[in-house]
Amino acid sequence: MSKPPELKYRQLPDGRFEIWLHAVVSQDALLGVHGVLAQYGAEGPPEDEDEEAEDGGLAH
């Protein structure tokens, strides 16, 4: 399997892959990507409740 050099990923013990993406997109594109990932059951990062309380739930 080949990958673009800018794509960072690692394989998880259960055979799935975790990937890190950086993209600048419009809100419509973001909602579209979110919808596609939701169809595949993609998981978000673990949530840190203390950090969310400090910044109002917005990501840094």
C-alpha cells in the first residue's frame, strides 16, 4: 500500500487504521466529510471533558 507523504496514519491492533488529516475547507465540505465518515462508523478522538469545559467545547 502506498500513501502520499503528507498523510500520517498508523494501524490499530484490531486491523483498522487511525489517520491524521489537516485540511482547510468550507463549512459545506466539512459537513460532507463528517457525513461520509459517519456512514463508515468513524470514531472521533477521545473527549477530554475538563478541556471542553474550559474552552466552551471548541477545539483548539
